[in-house]
Amino acid sequence: MSESGLDTWVEPFPEVPILRRLQTPVAVLVDISRVLPGAAGFTRVDGLPLRVRAGGIRLESLMPAALHAWLRAADGRWLAQICVPVRSANGYSGLDLWLWVDSLFVSRNVEAAER
């Protein structure tokens, strides 16, 4: 499986594709607070070990991402395949977080598009 996970997809009806890959990724914002919601209660950060506070990935409520594809779900919704670059809280490490999210949680990043 490739990084994007789309290598084995077979279109059942090619004339009306269910999977729509973008030629060029589009800059978007993703509502991480809805996509990856935290615990129901409040967690005190000072109760976490320093290795977690420094080494864990930093997730903000709204984060920039790159939209790579759209996929239609069997219930009619559209899912967006996005890649969110994340960094550790101390900034020493980073990786690309590939997610499939409901289209409701993705919006065009107007600031990045104007650059």
C-alpha cells in the first residue's frame, strides 16, 4: 500500500468515479477538534510526564493541511483525504498525518491559496 493508500482502489463505475484524486493538492484547513476530539473531561497538562508534553504531537483546534482526494461513502457523504504536517511539542520531530475526514470538517485555506 502506498503512502496515500489508494493504489488498490478499483472504480465500480468509471464514468462516475467514487474516488476523485486531485492532480495538485489543495491547501485546506481541518477542524482537528472535531476530527480527533479529546477526552470528554479536562486533562491537566501538568499531570502528564514531561516526555509526553515535549515529545507528543501538537494538535491545534484548526490546522493547515493538503487535500489530496475525495471519496464518496455508501451513505452519500464525501470524505476528504488530507495530509496534516504535525510536529512534536518541542519541535524536534515531525511527520505527515494522513487522514480521511468528513467533508464538513474541511474548508479551503484562503490565506495559503493567495500566496
